[in-house]
Amino acid sequence: MPPAPPSAQRNLLSACAAAAAIMAAFLLGQSAALSSLAWYSELIKPPFTPPRWVLGPVWIALFPLMGYALWRILRLPAAMPGRPRALAYFFIQLGLNAAWPWVFFVLQRPLWALLDIYPQLAFILLAAAAFLSLDAAAGWCLVPLAAWVSFASALNLAIWRANG
């Protein structure tokens, strides 16, 4: 039997919580990335590095998808089996997501950033699988994030190798 539909109040609270979490991570990451563009421009980068103008639109698409996925899970009953674990995976990946630009750009440590991005990818995959078991749409919303962070992991590794 499917869970009862959430109340309007629960929907609104879930939407606000999801938006606040996603916006905080987005703003934290953006503030770090923008602070070190000169350093980044001096790095040796692999041929598959996307132009800088691509990064903004990609993240502007990914963060709303994350927020929508989170909202769909937050509005489920708190006692639903698997929900706490799914949310834990999601918030761990979100924290790692917000930390990565600080490690890579502000600290200027591509190797250390790899120590963030690989676990981040693992937690994205765990969150996507856990979300899929609770709400298929929520789980599928994390697939583009997993794809992008997989690409970013390869890029991070190549930058570290070329500049390490």
C-alpha cells in the first residue's frame, strides 16, 4: 500500500528545507570557486576540460534536480523504512559537494580534492540507489549529478597528475 499523500503543510516545510539545504551548498561552493579563478586559469588542464562558461549552467541544472529529489524524500513519512539512511547519504554527499571547491580552489590542493570527490561520488550513488527504492523520480534526479561528478573526478585526477 503506498504511503498517504503528504499534507500541504508538510509539503511546504519539505520544500523550504530542501531549498535551504541546496542553496546553502550552492552558495558555499560558488563563493569558493569564484575566489581562485586566476589560480585555476594557470593550471595545466587536459584536453577534455570544458570551457568555464559550461560550469555555471551545469550546476544551475544539477542543484534544482538535487533539491527536487530531496523534497520528494523529505515529504515521505519520517518512519518510512530506508528514509533516514537515504537522507544521511544525501546530506553526506551534499556536504562533500560544498567542501570540494574549498579544497580544490581555496586551498589549491587537487590531490586533497580527490580525497573529497571520490567519496562524494560514492555517496551520490548510495543516495541515488536509496532514493530509487523510496521514490523512483527522486532517485533518477540524482543520476545526472552522478554522471557529472564522475566526469569531474576524471578531470580532477588529470589536473592533479599534470600539475602535481
